[in-house]
Amino acid sequence: MTEKQILSQLFKIEKEERRRIENNRLLTYNVGEKVHKKQMAFHRCLKRNRWVFGGNRSGKTECGAVEAVWWARGIHPYRQNKRDVEGWIVSLSYEVQRDVAQNKFLSYLNPDWIEDMVMMSGKKSSAQYGIIDYVLIKNVLGGTSKISFKSCDQGREKFQGASLDFVWFDEEPPKDVYDECRMRVVDRKGDIWGTMTPLKGLTWVYDEIYLNSSQDKEVWHEHIEWADNPFLDPEEVDNLSRCMDEETLSSRRYGRFSEAEGMVYKEFDQSRHVIEPFV
């Protein structure tokens, strides 16, 4: 092989290596000067029912997506990894799935790792614009992982029957869907994690997860707010915060639970709709 041929081959290798690095966002996740400490606390926690309550743009969905990719690939840095992992990613609707959880998941999934993909709508070649049914992913331990996408508006019956290693809820699911999914991970001693902004008031999540009313030793939660995300511009955070009322700020910035307040029927007028008491 001539020197020119050697240099050409080295150039091809270097080009391929750059391509692989560019397609692997996991290599830069929480590495370097900026580290999202609460995301890493979530990943390091070994509890089997973990929840992140965070404001919008706080980084909660990001850590949920990375966790799912780590499990699927068999490369979780803080857990005993498995081959042939099967998991669900659950969104509130298919439209939300496409725009949020699916988008984040794909952004951390190197195309070289995908063995096959089945679409509900759209094309595999541009999956980010369609709705994925499931993805088959090459597991580094030699197996194949299957990650399926589910929508809460399918109803509880569509969540029956499967045996799973994990379920990730992106935003708060209905209680009956949550209960059904808990049954799916029992035989494999699998995990559940949720990433959500508490916009619905003091729901079942407040009692069962935040207060941990049953004192379940496997339940863990963390709050993430804008200031915890080192990748947000502090000036932008301050500007947006000044535009919000106290109640909106509490949930959308700080990820806090609050009682639902305000009038149900805003057109109510006491002078028109109230009469004197009568027998």
C-alpha cells in the first residue's frame, strides 16, 4: 500500500469516526463544564419507581429519554444491564408522543443502533415526522431490545398483557393506566419512571408519589426547576419569570404541586344567577 493510499484510508477512518461521534449525543450528555446535577441524581438512584417533577424546559424529559436509551442499549452506567430489554414509552396522546418523548428519544439514538422500526404513520426514513409503533435496538450484550410507544388516550385495555423491563411516563398518566403498567413490570422486577410538570393540581400523583402515602420504599422523587438547568440562559429565565403569575410560575418553573383554584364557570354572575332561598 502506497503512502497516498494509507493517508486516504486514515482519512476515511477519521471521517467515519467523526460521523459516529456526531450521531452519538450520549457522548456529550452531562460531560464537561456544564453538568445537570439533578439529572444525574435521577440516573444514579436505584429505586424502582422514580419521578422527576419539573418545570417546562427544566431538563426532565431529557433525562427520561437518556435513561430509556441506556436501558435499551444495555449501557446504563449505574445499573446491572440486561440484554433483550422490553420497555414502553407512554405519552398523553400520539401527537404529544411525536413532538416530545419520541423526539427526545430519537435524538439520543444513533441510527446505527436501530435494527428495525415499525411506524403507525409516516416513513422510517423520516421517523421524527411520523408516529412510531416500536423500535428494535441492538443491545451491546448481544440481544435485541424492543421499545414501544403507547398513548394514554388508547385507554387502559391497550396496556394489558405485556411483560416489561421498564415503563417511562412522559407527563402524568391517568391512574388506571398507571396501575395497569405497574402490573406489566412485576414479573421482571422492572422499573417505572415518570417525568412531568404538575399542572393538574393535587392529583393521585401528589398522594401516591410525592407524599408516598403508602410508604413504598421503592418510590423516589426529585424537583427540577429552571435554575437547576445549566444550559438555560439566566437572563431569559428572569424575563420569562416576570411574565408569569405566582401560580403559573410555581408549576411551570419550579414543578410544584398546587391546588386547582379559580372559577369553573367563568361566565357566572351573582346578580343574574343567584335567587333568594325558597322551600
